Amino acid sequence: MVIFDRVSKQYEDGHEAVKEFSLEVKDGEFLVMIGPSGCGKTTTLKMVNRLIEPTSGTIYIGQKDITKEDPVKLRREIGYVIQDIGLFPNMAIEQNIDIVPRLLGWSKEKRKQRVDELLSLVEMDPEVYAKRYPSELSGGQQQRIGVLRALAVEPPLILMDEPFGALDPITRDNLQEEFKVLQKKLNKTIIFVTHDMDEALKLADRIVLMKDGEIVQVGSPDELVNSPADEFVSTFIGSSRMENYKRSETR
Amino acid sequence: MERVFLLTVEHLQLSLMGVLIALLVAIPLGIFIYRYKGFAGVVLSLTDVIQTIPSLAMLALLMLVFGLGNTTVIAALVLYSLLPIVRNTYTGLNNVSPSLIEAGRGMGMTRFQRLRYVELPLALPVIMAGIRVATVTAIGIATIGVLIGGGGLGVLIWRGIQNTDTQMILMGSIPAALLAILADFLLGKIEKRLIPKGMN
């Protein structure tokens, strides 16, 4: 699905955010990138929809080298969810959800149908919510809409940049559960950035742990917990979390 | 009485004409310096300087170019209206949250689409505030247009001063003041209608 081939990003000030990053993300995989702040995870994510251009290396989506694509067209084919939610306060919920369909010129009926479908997916009654404005919704509801907006044109790939980071713990928990179920049902490929290890262990098929722009370890949650590559990995996961995880596995 | 009414209408026409022409220049200019920030300093200082020229001096200077009459008054009003509208357009656009702009980019909006659907609507309250300031200022400055042969309510005020005719001064100044208040009120109403519901 997505292949990173020795991708590097050096900023103008000389700082090397990502170094020779190579990875293959499989179809339908839930990939979580995690690491301390400044490790390059967000930069890596944003290179996939060309919000940031790599200095060297190539990213392929499907068979296509993304630098050969028109960035505007490319972005419309990739779902994108950000931490600050980024709903447009001047647009009603339905308009927020159907932005990309509108950009792509879908008919009014088709858009309306899609909005209803999506709202029902997260059990928000379209009759109640479609015409409301973001400011009238709770944080959790807003981010549900943020996720729906990314799903609107059924992109096979969705990028998520700490989407649940700004929510309170209970709302975050609910949304994680909900989203995990949704992802399995819709069979999307997800690249998900977080700094929250609990979140990573809970959601990921595979975790990429990064530090200083490089991959430290790639593996399933089980692999990371049971055979951490080095001291940094085990410290980053934390001993108590490892204990908890192992205990819940054996149960 | 009919004279007062006609002069009031003329006063309003002069003021609105000045603000409208200024809008056509100032909003695109505000957008331009938002996009090309390198020009922002120059454009804003220039409009700032224009603003500080005393109005009588401005009218006299413009009179040298446009001669006596309403054209000169309108030209002065255009120049005075530039600053609040350019500055507020620029500030309003700059205040749009970067995360919203990134969300727009990330979803595949072109620059124009971002401006049209995100940046301008969100900057609108600030832009409208600039237009209100410009309009009220224009109504005020238009009263001295009479000194270079312009029309409007200044005619009554000026004649009243010359003849120490209190009644005539009031017949000019009260409608002028009411006009300013009314214009501000109506623009406030328009603002409410223009600004999307979710943003209050």
C-alpha cells in the first residue's frame, strides 16, 4: 500500500528530522508511529500527503511515486485527521463532512446520502446533528466528525496525527474503541501518529518506534512488549505497562 | 426641510461612494499582502502615513489634482478608508488558525478554495469591523468637503458658522451625527447576516 524508500527530511536550518526511513505499510494495516517529541513521526506522516516534501528518497502509494502526482489531487484521495480536529467553525456539520465530496463535484443527493450514512456510522442522528455547527458539539463529537470527514470519499488510506490527543481520557478511550471497530469493519489502511504508548498498544497492528529521525524497532505490540530491541524501547514502554500488558494477554 | 433631506442623501452618497471604491482596492490589497507578506510592511506603512495626513491638508492637496468639487471629496474618503480595511483584512486573514489552514490543505483545497471557503469567511468579522470604522470616519470627514466646493451636510454647517446661525448649524450637524450612528447600526445588522451562524 505505502512504501517508504530511504526517505529523509532535512530542514533548511540543517536539522535532520527523518533519516533514511524505509518501511512497507500493508493493505488494511493499522500502523502506529510513536516516539518522543521531535523524533520525526509527524514529519514522516506529513510527507505521505506532501504537506512536507522529502529531501531525498521516494514514497510510493500503490505503485505510484507520489512526487509524480498533483498534490491537490493526491490529498483528496487520502483521508487526513489532525490533533486540533480542524473542523471549520463557519460550516455546519454536514458541510464539514462533505468538503472533499464537494471539491470532487459530487451531486447534492449523493453528498446528502453520504453524510447521513457517515453520521449513522458513529450513531449520531443526522436529523439532530447535520445542521449543527462545530461549536455546538462536545470535543469527542467534534473529533468523530473529524474522522468522518476523512472517511467521506472512502479513501483506502487515512493519515491520523495524534487525533485523540486533545480529548479527555474517558472520551479518548471511547473513541479509540469505536475507531478500532470502525477500522476493522471498513478495512482501511491507517497510519497513525501518537506519543501515547497505551494508545499504540491498544490500536496498532504494528508499531514503529522512532527516535531522532530513525526507526528503533518495528513490530506488533506483542513483539515490542515481549522482546524490546534495546534499553530505549523498554524504557519507553515502561516496566509497569509491560507487566500490565502481559497480564492482560495471559488472562 | 427638503433641502436638509437632499443634502443628507448627497452626504450619504459621497461617503458610501468613497468607502465602496476603497473596498474594491483595499480587500484585494489586504489579500495580496497576506499572501505575499514581504509587501505587508510597505503597504501598511503607506496606508498608515495617508491616515495621519490632516483631513483639511489632504483635501487641499487633492484639490490641486482633481480641482474643486465632489470628486476631490470622494478621492479623500477613498484614501482615508484604505487603512482600516486593508489592515483589518490582513489581520483577519492572519488570525485564521494555522490548524484550519492545514486541515484545508490536507484535504486537497487549492489556494483559492482555502481563501474562498475558509480564510475569508473566518476573517469576515474583522474585515467588517474595518468597514464600519471606515464608513463612520468617511461620514465625518465628508462634512468638511464643503471647504473645497463639495456638497453634503457640511454645506449647512459651514453656512451656519459663517452667519452664526445656530439653527442652521444644528440642521447640518444633527443629521450628520445621526447618519453616522445609523450607518454603524445598519452595518452591524449586515455583519450579523453575513457571518455564518456557527461563529457567534
